[in-house]
Amino acid sequence: MPGPARKRQKTAHKVAELEKKINALTQSLLAKSQPGPTPQPSPIVADGNQSAKESFKDSPEERANFALFPKSATPAPLLPQVKTDDADYEDVIDRGIVSFAVADRIFDKFNNELNPQFPLIAFPPGTTAASVRRSRPMLFLAILTAGCITVVPEIHAELMEESARQFSHRVFFLFARSVDLVQALLVTTTWAGKHKLAKDIGFNQYIHSAIVMAHDLGLSKRLKTPLTKDPVEQAELRRTWVACYWCGMCVSTILRHPAMIHNTPYLQECLAFLEESPAAQPLDKTLCCLVKAAAIMEDVARSFHMTDPASVIRVEDSSTQYALKVFEQRIDDWEKASKAYMTPGLHSLTGATISLYAHEIALHTDHNIDDFRPPTNRPGEAEDQRATNDFVTPLHCESISKCVVAMKQIFDTFTNMFSPSAFRQLPCLSMVWTAYCAVAMIRLDGALRATESKYADIFLPDLNVDVYLDSIVSKLSIVASQSPASAPPTLFHQAFQKLKLWHQYRISGTLPADYERSMDVEHGMYTVKNSVDKFAEEQGFPNNPQALDKTEIPSRGLGVGTTGLGAASNQFRHRQQGVNNAYMPISNAQTGFDTQGGSWLTNSNLPIDASMFENQDWNFSLADWNNFEASMVQPAEGTWLGYLL
């Protein structure tokens, strides 16, 4: 009996000790949790109803301490409030710029009509404007900026300026990183225009900022430890990276820059996930089709060295002919596979753009990717008169024919399948690709005329450059009259006007008779009164281009050289001198003005009134068009697009 009794005593003693330890541990845990509330993590999907998930870091290696998604500026009910980067941020609703009811309408408009065209983001069913505003404030601001053009266009300029300031502050001042910012930059790139103080539309900077940020967040490659195991969150992160690739390839091919982002096995893995995973959204298939089209353009750029004008690529070479056949087959396969997942307009425009880009090599035999003019010679074949007199050869005919077919398809899609009201909802990239097509068509037209090619009678009747440009300008003029100056339709209306006048100038060497009218009188699409004109009138400056510039102007100016800066340039210099004198009424020697009235053109230290660039519409003279011609044909800095927007 003593044995079993002692055994029971030992067991009871151990149980008592364990109970004491459990109680002590419980008290310790309670004590640690009492000093303050735990931080509130942000939900990765903005449905407003999910419980908050634990924040995850940039990578298992802890390269950074920022969360992939920023913490909510307005914490959800029943969750402890903590101070975040957005805690003091008052959005456009808080400041009364737009009411929540209007914001809700804009959000629905964006989701139902704008986003399906270029679905760079996708929300689960039931997502509300309030939940996105709370969890992703920058994306919400970008959506309001993009969608307000069709709902309340009068606030677009203010929202565009607010977006630009927020991006500048967060990205380049605070160096913040989040998926919210990446997505906001992509949406702004795709639909928004430019604010009144901007000198450029800026989509190149926005896109590459988003790509760099995505790299920093770890979205661009496989990780040993995944950022998240939730399939919905994985779809969100993969979708964001795939959208970065699409936008990055677009800007690379349009501006002929080396690609900052490439087609990798991980990108293909992301595409497979978005096409097959139950966590993906229906619009993801459309995005995958766009990305596959961009992959073809990347291969075209790599095969034909589209970013290297010094390389020698000839259409006559068998390797080039073989590559063209391969790309033609890939484009045909893409068109068949993607037709079911894209709208007819987007499918037609994208397919024709790829085809034009693939066959563009036939438009310049010396492979000057910045120039569509006929070459004066070929490397090593300077004595070949056929190369100088007729740049089109029988081997070129098929490729040029495909270029012409693609050009006509792009213009027909742009003018016939989109109504004037739909133009306000078109993504910027669609308009950019159409402008690229217009530049290619104008240069092909000029090349055929300049060389007196025997093939001119074959191709020129099909080009119909004047007809297409007139159609686009007339439709965009209707939209521009109903849109703010900061909206993309207005910006591209001005761009196509310049292209139309450029074409007329290349053909005849003259401009319309009404183009040289005084800037004192508003005259249709050529003249816009702005702050510079008003200031000149108040100060008594002459407002006549001929009074300021007596430069002899040649009758034809298709060459690179010019005889002067031109009337509008000199006129603007005189006006800028007046503005600077008003701000700094001191001598020319002190300000740096030269004897010809040069101001910031020759002295970069002088103050510039940025508001003078608001709605600036240059009333070019013939000499200015000489400079414009030289800039478009042989740009010293930048690209053709920079001279349009």
C-alpha cells in the first residue's frame, strides 16, 4: 500500500506545478498585451468584409520593412486604430472636391466600362468604393481621376494635379513602396492625362516607377518563401506584375527604349496561374491576351534590334524573311486564341498594331528605327542606284502590303468602331498606338513620293492619309470640345492636328491660308488664346508673328537645316522677356537677356512662370515647321512622341 500512495502523491505534485506554470504564463501574456493595441494590418482584397490578415514583408530576407499594401487611412470598425503613413491624409472626398455619392458613380463607371478595356486591376464581386477608399487610397484616387472624365469632367484637372502631387510626395520624397502605389501608377498611366503645369504627359516615368517599385516589393520573381499562401492574394500580386510587363513593353516599343522588363519563366507561371486558378477573375484572361501580344512585340524588338539603329537588318536577307514568317504565324495564332476574351475593338487594334510593328522593318532599308525616310545609300552599297532611286524592292512588297493593311485596320477600328462618346473612355495607350500608326503612314507616303517610286501608284491610293487624318481630327474635335484641357482626348486632338499639318507641309511645302492669321483672333483649331497672349496685350507687346520675325523663310523645307528659330519662337521669347522683367525689373546684363531678346532659352538660371505653359498652342510659321520636320525625322533628343504631346 505505501508504494501506490507515494505514486499518487508524486502525480498530484506534478499537476500542481503545471497549473502554477500555466497560470504564470497566462498572466505574463496578458501583461504583454495590455500596454497598447496591436497594429492593424490591411486586407489584400478590398471587399470591406474580410477579416484583416497579418501583414507580410517584402521578402523572407527582410530587405525592407514596408508592407505590400499600405495601412488603411480610415480603420475599419471594431479594429484598434494605429498611426500610419496615411493617418493624416485627407483625400478628395474629405476636402469636398467630390462627394461620396459622385465618387461611387465614378467607381462603378470605371469598373463597368473603363477597366474591361485594359484590365490592369480586378476587384472581386461586391467590392465597394468605400472599401477601396479605406484600404487603397492611392488606387482610389487614380480611379476617380480616370473615371471622372465621363461623369464630372470639370474636376479632372484638379484630380490630375492631386494625383501628380501625391505620387511625387510618396514615391520620390518618402520613397514609399506598396502594391497600392504600383496599381495607382498603372491606372494613371493608362487613362489619366496631364495636369496644367506638366510639360509632358509623363506616362514613361509613371510606368517605370511602378516597375522599379514592383521589383523592390519582390513581385517580379519566385521566392523561397512565398509572400502569401492565400490564392486570392497570390492572384492580386501576380496580376500586378503581369500588368507591369504589359505597360513596360508598350512604352519600350513605342519610344524605342531598351526594355526594362522581360518575358521570364516566372511571368509565364503568372499567366498560367491567372488563366487556370479559381482565385483569378474573369477579366484576367483579357489581361493575359494583352501580355501575350506584348511578348510577341518583345521578340520582334530583339530579333530586329529595334532599339539599336546602328545594327544592319535587311528585308532581303533569308534570316529576316524567315523571322517575318514566324512572327506572322504567331500573330495569326494569337488572334485566333484571344478573340473570345477581348472586345472587338481592342482585339482588332492590338492585332493590327503587332503586325505593323513586326513589318515596320520594311519601311526603312538602312534600319534607322527613328526614321521612315528612304535612305540615300546602304552600308557598303553606295553605288547601287536602285537603292537610291527606289527603296521598294519586290521583296519589300509583301511586307509593305501588310504594313498598309495593318495601318488601315488601325485607323478603321479607331474611327468606325468607337463612337465620339466612347473616345473619352479610350485608354491613352490606344491613342498612342494610333498616333504611331499615323506617323508611320505619313512617312511611308512621303517616302514613296520623294523617290518617285514605281510602286507609288500601287500603295499611295490605298494609304488615303488625308482621309484618315481628317476623320480622326473631326471626331476628336467633338470629344475635345466636351472634355477638359487635361483629358487625353484633348491632348491627342492637338497631337493629330499637328500630324495633319505636318503631312500637308511635307506634301506641298505650304500651310493652310488661314493658318498665318493673327493670334489676336481665335480661329478654329489653330489658335488658342492663353495667359501669354493676355499678358502681351496688357504690356503692349506686338502680337503679330511677322512683326517679331523678319527671317526669310524658304518655300519648301523638307531638309534638316533652317534659317532661323521662326516667328512663334521669337514671339514667345519676347513675351517671356516681358514676364521676367515684370518679376525682376533690372537690366539685361543682370538678367542675362541677350541682344536678340533671349531669356531662359540662353540663361537657365532665370525664373520661369510655369503657368505660361497652360493651354499653350504654338502658332507655327513655315520656319517652325522646318524645325518640326527636322525633329520628327531626326530627333536629336527624345522621340517622335515627345514632339506631339
